[in-house]
Amino acid sequence: MPEANAAGAGGTLLVIGIHHRSTPADWGDRFAWVEAELDASLDELKAKGSHDALLLATCDRIELISEDAASAALFAPLVARRLGVAESAVAAASYRHEGAAALKHLFAVASALDSQVIGEPQVLGQLRAAHRAASEQGMVGASLELALDAAYAVARRIRRETRVAQGPVSLAAAALALARNIHGDLAPLAALLIGPSEMGELMAEQFRRAGLARFVVCGPPERAEAAARELGCNLVPLADLESAVAAADIVIAALGSGRAILTGSLVAAALKKRRLRPIFVIDTGMPADAEPAINDLDGAFLYDLVDLERAALAGRKERETAAQAAWAIVDAELAAHRARQAARRAVPAVVALRAHVERLRDEALAGGGDAQEITRRLVNRLLHDPSEALRQLAGGEVDATAMEDMVRRLFRLGRDEEGKE
């Protein structure tokens, strides 16, 4: 089949794997075990004879990408041992793609079109890390290298030409996007965490990972002290809440005491002390910790969980819409890759043809005579073998029409050339 060797001049590209959609929910936490032991897993594959292969392991997928058909049999035993599950269970949960389907899957994975969160940026870095680890083991051949380079190019084009990686898709991502819209760079900002509840701590952790380092925790000692230790920050009592709010650029309210601890008057007083610097209030409390009247204050921006969910849903919809354009790019790049590979495969034949014609030219010249005789001799020699081959093929089971069309295409013959011999 023409599509079988989709990767290049090597063997047939193969992807075999499991992911979040094909496995039981309780396997998800174990995927990190394989990611953490990637080098050891590659050592095991190599020791058992695998070559021209890499292992991609992330929080939502484990895949073997290879041009070595024998490596496929090693996947289920390896993963089963690493995850602590039955080999038959891994085999049942596995999917397999070959040839063009494998290349399309690789393009989709690199572009985060097959991820739990469409457009998430981490997977491309994880694929590059897997590529690097396998290369260091000498397990990536030239053809597999070409397939991976093509995947990276597709991912770059999709990020450049679509909005598939833009728009928040989670509550925390929505909060981060809003904070940047209000304040810009997060690094120099100060944040206040009130409470906190589990949701508040998760939100604070996301802000810390995004570069915000200055936190203060305010709340009941039994809850606030543990959060302050986790964040490595200062703790202030609830009695000092107003001054703590005045010092904060971002307030994450997560107390849920049953009454609005952040009142309009408290925030108004804090704003006066801030000299027109805005406050972004994220109310994750259940019940709410902030009075809706805060939104009426100049310089105050209040978002609760409903607001954040609405922003996240809009972001998901934007990415899903952009994904349609991204898939069109994948299909276009897949066709372009096939064309490039076909051209590469044709190069040896073109070189051989040119050398053959040069030999015939030398022979024709060696026979002597004038230009008309030499060119007639050269034409006869050029056409003799192809004409004989065409007659033999025409008498067999080959599609004569397709063969004729190919000859006309190769030599750019129109129908008006008939009978001109």
C-alpha cells in the first residue's frame, strides 16, 4: 500500500499506547510512575532487542512510537509491570496505529489535539524529552527522526496559525488570565489567601506556579497555619484583614464561614489606601465570602466560581472551534509529508535514469557519424528498452489505461502526439 511507509525510508511507522480514554480511572495516577522511570524503561526495551523506538509517558498517555515492528510485542509486558496491572488488561486497553494513521496520530499528539485539555503546551515538551532520551540511547533512526521533525513543524504551525492554545480551560486558568488582564506581570504582585479551603489552596498553588511568589494567609489558626507552611509565607490574624486586603493585589477568598467577610466597605477602605491600584478578588468560598457590591467599586474586580466557570467554558469553546482549523492543518501537512517522502524515494531512480541516459549518449557518440545519425541512434536506444517493457506489461494483468496515462505524464505527451512516429 502507498501509505504503509508513512514515516520515510525506514520501516512502517507504528504507535501503540494507552491513554486516559482507554484505561480505568484508577490507572491515571500510575502513569507518572512510567514517566519518572523513562530511562529505565528504555534500557529494558533496548535490552530486549527494541530499536528505532521511543517511549512517550505523560500524565494522560503512555505510547511507544517506533519503526521496529518487534517492539510492539514488548509494550504490554513493560507497561503492565510499571503500572502493577495485568498484562492482559494493558493489551485490552491498548490502541494501535500504523503507517499514515500513526503519523497523523503523532501530529495530533504533538499539537495537543489528542490531549485531555486541547492545546495544552506541556505535551510538546514531553515529546521532545522522550525523543531526546531515546536519541541518547541510540534508538532513533533517520526515518523516525524525519517523522518527529515533521510533527514538531505541524505543532509550530498550529500554534502560529490558530487559537487552539489560547483561552482558559479551567477555573484556575481563567483566574490567571483575568489577573494578567488586570495587573499584567504576576511576579511583582502580592496575594492574600483567606481561609483557606481546598479550592483556595489549589488556586493559590496555581498562582505560585505561574510566578506569583508573595503570599499572605489570613484565617482561623488551625486552617491558616498549615496553608502558610505549605506556601512558605506569613500568617496574619483575621483581626488584621482590612490592612491585609489593602496590601494585596489579588485576594483569594476561601473561608466559607456563612457570612460575607469581604464587605463593600472593607474593600472600599482598602482601595483608598492603595492609591488607585486595583484589587482582583477571587471568591471561591461556599457560601460566598464577598459581597456583590464590591463589583460596584472603582478599582475592584470580583469574580466568583460561577464567573470563572463561565470564562473557562468560553475558553474551551474557543479551543474546540480552533481545533477544527488545526485538524485541517494536520491533514494538509500529512499530505505534504507524503509528497516529500515520495520525492525522496524517487531520487535514487532519477539518479539511475540520468546515469543510464548518459551511458546511452556515450555509446551513440562512440559509433561515429553526423549529428542526424547520432541522434537517431540515441533515440532508438533510449526508446528500445521502455518500448519492450511496455509491450510486455500490456500483455499481462497491468491496467493498460493507467500505464498509458503514466507514460503520457512522464513524457508530457498529449493525445495529438499519436501517430507522429
